[in-house]
Amino acid sequence: MGISNVARPPPALVAKVRAALDALPRGQLLPGPEWHRRHNLLVVVLALHAFGIGVFALAKGLPVWHVMVEAGAPAVCAALACVGQFERRVRASIVALGLITCSAVLTHLSGGVIEMHFHFFVSLALITLYQEWVPFLMAVAYVVLHHGVVGVLEPASVYNHPDAIAHPWRWALIHGVFVAGAAAAYILQWRLNEDIRD
């Protein structure tokens, strides 16, 4: 069987897929000074989160080692994001990891209070400021995996109601749908910003 005999997708389908891909933002178009301005802002936001998490954990009466673990992860991410030898995508991904980790830690410290889950949406909105695909998609994947995996292993640190504790993957899917909706809105805004810049 030659290469010419391999089934090819219909041209109409190919055209639709190309049109859908063309509608997405391209990413990595921020000029250097603008990227650095946004990055510096997000590193400060991340560092403030680390401090706030430490205060919150201490206020909850957690032992110092626990406070250090909870606040330490975002603090380390903030420090690593300042390493100038890393390329932009790596530094943005480190900040994205730190911000979504803050959301996970705050949800854990609150005992899975549903209102604390709003922090994930805020973090995703902040990460979208980079207008880069790798940190954005990494953050979305983190949210879904966190809700599912941690929801199974330690459901009370992710959810605070009985049905979610009993069926963590179902609720991870429900939360994932809303995260996907928010992500779609952020992507649309991102694409419109690219169009304006063009």
C-alpha cells in the first residue's frame, strides 16, 4: 500500500479545522518590554500570595513546618521566575504553576469551601496576561487534575459538600466545564487583543 492510498480527510473538514485554528490566538506576540512589565507584575502578585498564604496558615493554627510547605511552594516559584537565564515561556510557566498552586493551597486551607474555588478563575485570568499557550494550557490541565486526583485522594481538602466528596470525578468534570467556559472567554479576549495590536 503506497502513501497515495492512505485515506485523506475530506477537504471540507480540513478547511473547517484550519479556520478553527486560525481563529485561535497565536501567542508569544507580546513585545519584550510589555512581556517583562506583565511578568514583573505577576511575580509580585505571586510573592504576595505566598506571604498571604503563610499568614492564613498561621491564623489557622497550623504548625510552622506546615506553614512553610504551604507558603513555600509559591515562594519558590516566585524566586525561580526571576531567573533571567530561563526563556520567557519557562518563566511564564513557573508563574502559572505558582498561581494555580496558590489556588489549590487556598482551597485546601479553607477545607474545600466552594467559594475559594473562584480563586482558580482569577489565577487563570492573570495567567492569560502572558498570552502564551504553554503556561495557559498547563494551568487548565492542573485545575482539572487537581480537582480529580486530589479530590479522590483527599476529597475534604477540595470539596466541602457530601456529594462532591462521594463523587470527586463527577464534580471535577462539573468544575472542568466551568473552567473550560472561562478559558474560552479568556482565549477570545486574548485573540481580540492580538487583533487590536495587529
